[in-house]
Amino acid sequence: MTMHGTTIIGIHRNGKTALCGDGQVTLGDSILKGKAQKIRRIFDGKVIVGFAGATADAFSLLEKFEEKLKTNKGNLRKAAIELAKDWRQDRYLRRLEAMLIAGDKDGVLLISGVGDVLDPDDNIIAIGSGGNYALSAARALAANTKLGAKEIAVESIRIASEICVFTNNNYLVEELQS
């Protein structure tokens, strides 16, 4: 059986960055947990990170990522690229199954184990089983409302939770501003 059940969205809008994640963890056709915390503040609260995938793997990556942030004096992009390089090349890290969205006061990035560091054109990125639903909702809200990053992130998770059986509406949201 495979564990499923994560939707994470990251948005940078009007000088604010928000990450929101649902709380559901599913194993097969059973909900194991409804209030998991998949969003974390790291690097003295200056960076927010959301993760999808195996929890233990994600925590290993979060520790590595925070080390990279310290080494690169908080430069999110440099730290993300360094993490992605290590993730792809290191024998131990290469086996980790997770994806990350990281954000600071200047934007959001997706970091994957295949070496991708993606800076989205529209400052909106999502991962996980309900990621495409949340992404679609966020893009529509960003184009047609004056809502802020935090409000769009929360509403996008709510909408995804109504469509994706692996996503619930118990969310955690964190926001940073410039």
C-alpha cells in the first residue's frame, strides 16, 4: 500500500509569500491522520517549507536544506540548487522520496529529487495529490480577485479538498512578507 494525501500550495503575491498545506495522510483507502503538519518555518523563521512524500524523507531533506541555507547566508535559490545537486548525486539522498516547496520574502520555488529547482512564472506552485486542483484554483483566484497570498492559498486548499479524496480542509498556512 502507498501513502497518499498531501496538497501543498505556495504563492508569492504583492510582497507576501504564503504556503498552505492540508492535514490528511492516507494509507490505501483509509485516512490515518487528519491534522498532519506539512508546513514548517526554518532558518530562524525566514523561510517556509512545505513537503509532499514520505515524511521521514522530507524531514531529512528539511535538515539538509536548512544547512544549505546557512552555508549560503539565506539565499533561497542558491541553497535550493545546492540541495537539488546533492539530492541527485548523493547515494543516500537519491533514495529519498519527497518534494518540497520553499518560500521566502521574495518568492517560491519547487525543489525535487530529480534535480529540478523551479521558479514558477506566475509565482504560484503546488505539489501533491491535490496539487493540480489547488494550482488551478489559485491561478483563477489570482487572475480574478484582489485576495492576498494567504487568502488565495487557503481558498485553493479548500477547493482542492472538495475534489481530491486525498486532501482535507484541515489546513496549516504560514505567510512571510517583505
